[in-house]
Amino acid sequence: MRFNQRVGRERERTEGGTQVVERTSSEERLKRPRRYKVLLHNDDFTTMEFVVWILQHVFHHDEATATAIMLHVHRHGIGVAGVYPREIAETRVAQVDALAREHEFPLRTSLEETD
């Protein structure tokens, strides 16, 4: 999201009978925070059902979308689970890692900065 803010000041002064108005302005632009892709990596042990469950409960995808992402990961070896600001992406990765360990699956996740 871009946000432009102009702060202006006007000051009047008189020079030799002529009135002069000086304007100063500063412009501040806030950049959109960098976004990161949370990637899921395929392995031979994590079940497809568990990956769909992770996509639904951690990334809040509906069942059809979660299944499509899981199949993409299965066929291509890697897939995007979601795109988030850094702190949220790191939190999602930590949640997936904890759930995978708890259920004794070697599911791997990683972060990649978007362009």
C-alpha cells in the first residue's frame, strides 16, 4: 500500500512592497512491506491428507484449493502455500514445522522473498 502525505507551510513576507509567499513541502512515502512465499517441499513420507490438513488449518485454504496445492507440490516437488509479510510467513513456517514434528512427518517448509 502506498501512502502519500504532503505537509506544507506557507509563509508570507514583504520584499520592497511586493508580497512573497514561500511554500515548503515534504513528501513521505511508505513502501509496502516485503512479502515472502511460504514454500512446501515434497517428500516420500508425509501423507497427502496431512498436507491438505496443514493447508486448511495453518494457511486457511478451502479443501479444493488445499488439494490443488498439495497435488502441485506432489508433482513438482515444491509449491507455494501462501504469500505474507515476513513475520507472518515466519510464524506459519514455525507452525507447520511444529505440527509436522508432533505428527512425526518430515515435511519441510522454507521462505522465499517475492519480486
